[in-house]
Amino acid sequence: MSGREEVLARLRAARGVAPAAPAEAPRHYRPAGATADLDLLVHRLTDYRATVHRCAEHEVAAVVDGVLGGQRIVVPPGLPRRWLPATVATVTDYGLTAEQLAALDGVVTAAAVAVAETGTIVLDGAPDQGRRVITLLPDVHVCVLRADQVVAGVPDAVARLDPRRPLTWISGPSATSDIELNRVEGVHGPRNLHVVVLS
């Protein structure tokens, strides 16, 4: 018997008989279905240094004007044009390069779902949200969210999402504290996140 075989034999003897695996793994997760708290979402987003605007849908263009008026922005092809004021120069993303996107001042998108408990907004690449890259390179992201898209927790969000789609989970503006624990914003995405919550 080699030294390796002897060590393995001792390990097997020390372990004894392996316990039987449970027929089904225990699942004690918090279930989906809790009531969404819109005020909690607003609180979490504000705590993450996002700016929240609560308004009716016909006021979205005025909010976008206040945030991005006079600037050049990118929009996904399926974004409702009624959300865009005449004061912004819009460039529709039909495959813009990273350099072209980085030269723009901001982006306006819709959202797929938002999680009140974590203050997280999820984009899934739908026509009104566009490619992931358009929300990462411009400095300002204005995201329009309907109140009925807000869910209580992550299980509720996962139940609504298609896992085959490209999902982007956003919790506030891009920030990191990796270097000497100093907060630096805009490293991995936009420095400024504005969330427009439609009542």
C-alpha cells in the first residue's frame, strides 16, 4: 500500500458512514407576495444618494428637462417620446459605440421592476430600457418607474423577471470605497441617478 492509499484509507475510516442525504433540501426562504411599500423604496433610494421625483406621467418631460435640459442624451429605441422635452438633444441607441455613448451627457430609460426592501431597480434590456451599456457610460441616468412595478422583496422581483434576459440590478449611483475607504462615485456607472416614480 502506498503512502497516498494509506492516508486516504485512514480518512475514510475516520469519516465513518456518510449520513443519508435529505429527500428534499429545506427551503425556508421568505416567500413572494408581500405588499410593496413605495415610501420604503423612496427612502432606500434617497439613502443611496439617488434623487427621487414623484410625479404623474404627463410631468415626466418637465422632470427630464430639469435634470438634463440643454444636454445631449441617449435613449433606447422603445422609450416613450412623450417623456422627452424639446430642450434635450436625443440620440437613439441603434448600436452606438462606447466612445459615442461616453460623449453624451445622460440617458433616460424605463425599468422592469423595483425592490422596495433593498432600494434596487432592475433593468432587463426591454425596448424601453435598451442595452446595458447605455446606462453605464453617461454620467446621469434618469429612470422612469411606474408604481405598479414596485415589489416588496427580491423573491417578488425574481418572480416577475425572465432569467434569460440581461438583468442589470441598480442600487443607487455607482460608487465604491475600495481605495483607502474613501467613497468615489462614477467608477462603474453614472455618478447621478434620478428615479422618476409615476403615481
